[in-house]
Amino acid sequence: MTDDFGYLNARVRVRRSSLLPEGFFQEALNLNFPDFVGALSETPYGEHLSGDDLGAVDRAVAARLREAVGSLPRLVGGETRDAVVMLLSRADLANIKTILRAKETGLAADDIRRHLVGGTLPEAVLQAMIEAPDAAGVVQALVLPGHPLSAALREAVAAGGGLAELEVALDRAYFEGLRNLAKKLDDAFLQDYLAYEVDGVNLSTAFKLAQQGGVGEADVYFVRGGRHVGEALFARIAGGEVEAVDELAGTPLEPLVAARDLGALEHALRCLLLERSARGAFDGEGAGLVTAFVRAMEWEAARLRLLARRAYYGLPAEAVEREVFCS
């Protein structure tokens, strides 16, 4: 089996052509649920639709995501495969965090599902994690030898940490693993994009800590590997000085400067990372094209789930518009 991004990218170029056009989302924003399902049936998701209810849409979206990106690791071997698995595991990281947060807030299973994205975790494992009563139960469900996040979560829960400590342990395990792979591959795009993601994680954590009233030793929550958000800036924001984000003016993170609360930050950050990952579409020999495609498919899936729920529950377009579009 080849250990070559060039070969993989040739396959990815074909799959990229099936991404839904932006016009689909513009039109779907105002459709009722039957019309939304009808429109979706005319896309590559149609072959996966086995009904006309919300559950059928969720299953079709999940199946399409598995088909489009879940099979990518099987096309290559060696460190290239390892890098692709880690890229897909970014969704596992997000999903595990979502489920852990739900244990603290009592979020309903359907609402948890609405926030989940792709990843490498089998459906049975995801379901067991959703149904687990607490973080310890999530650990018991996440029994996957070799998974980059399983051991980190188990150790963090055993140490008795709260939600913030669990999240930072997962972040560090994921980003350290991907950073090491990017260095081995000597992949400039992957190393650059990874730095943006780490900066984003640190900013999100800092805003959350500020929202909670700050912490005594902010550095214990800091994840290394970023480029524009250092420990000093992180500590100031985490301590409640959220306006310190203004110091990012003049850097590539300038789109985040206007944020003064977590919701505004995460919206701006999501759009910034999508834009940065999309630049990888011009990287035909390295990890850039795969990164762009994986992130685009995950974003497509998240948008479809949001639009499906807006239509199903008859919500106004304004209820999801901000989460579905970046402009």
C-alpha cells in the first residue's frame, strides 16, 4: 500500500466534486421539512436516505460522512495513514468534549446528536458514550486500544479533574500526537494549520475560564504548539481581561479581535479555521488537500443537521442562520 499524499490527493480531488454548492444551503434555510428532505434526496445524500423523518436525515448525513472521509485511511499506509487518522480524530475530540459537557448540563440525547460530527468512533461506541451517566461511564465506553484519546481521558478522569481539566488533557493528547506526525512528515501546511487550531483552542479555553470568573494558575490549562497566543496573553484573558484579545490585531487572527464573549469567539474562530483549511486545496503533494476536504465535509454535515432541525421544528431562519453561514 502506498505511503504517499500524492496518490491520496488524486482520489480526494474526485470526492471534492461532490461537495454541496453554497446555493443549496441558501435555499434550504427557508424550506419546510418535507421540501428539505426532498432537496436532500437529490444530492449524494439521497442514496443514504431510508425514510423521511429527522432520524433518517441524521443517519444519511452520518453514512455519507463515513463514505466520503471515513474510508480515506484505507487508501494509504505508513505515516500518511497515521496523519489522516489523526485528522479524522479531530472530530472524535470534538465529539467527546460535547458528550462530556452534556453530562454536566443534562443535555438530551437528540440535542447531543445535533452537535456531533464525523470522526473515527464506531456508532456503537458513540451511542454508549451518549447513554453513559457520567464521565467515568464515558471512559468505560471509550475502550478502543490505540485510539489517541482513550488513554488520555482515562488518566484525566482517574486524576479526578473537572470538565476543564478533562478537556485540556484531551487537547494536549490530540495536538501533541498530530504535531509529532506533522514534524515527521515535514509537512509545512499541516504544521501551519495545526498552529492555528492550537491558538483557537487556547482562546476558547481562556474565554471559558474568564466566563467562570478566572483561575489562579491559568498555565495549567494552556496547550503548547500555537503561534500567536502565548501563555501571557492566555493568562490575561483567562483572568477576565477579555479585551486583551485586541492584541491579535495585525496578526492572521485579527478576525477574532471583535469577540467579547465565547459565542462570538467560537463563531469567528470556526469561520477563520474553515478559511485557513480551505487554502490546503492548492496543496497537491502534502496533507493540505486532505485537510481541506475533511474539514469541508465535517462542516457540510454540521450545517445539514442544523438546517434539518430548523425545518423539522418550524423555527425561523434566524434561529440557525448565524451558525450555518460565515459571511
